[in-house]
Amino acid sequence: MNPYEELANAIVLQAVKDYRLHDDEKELASIERFFRSGWFGVLTNIDPEMLIAKLRKEKVRYEY
């Protein structure tokens, strides 16, 4: 993997980690906007709606 791919993967991974850590609705909405952005599409081929759905399921599963 070249350094640019590593950087792109690190950016996406950090956004996923941030989503998992935050409970603030405004922060989560901001991260979801990033997932749906053109910039996200440049960084990865991951389907943003699938990713968001999966992360939301995780949040529901871990709520007490």
C-alpha cells in the first residue's frame, strides 16, 4: 500500500472511531455528512450509507 492509501485509510478509520466515541447528535450528524461527502468518496470506495447503518446499529446495541 502506498503512503497516500495509508493516509486515506487512516482518515476514514479516525472518522469511524470518532463516530463510535461520540454521543452528541450534532457531532454524529457532522461525521455522517463527512461520510456522505465527495471527499469521503475520494478517500475510499466504501458505501457511506452501509457504513452509517452499521455504525448506528453498533450504537443501538451498546446503549443501556
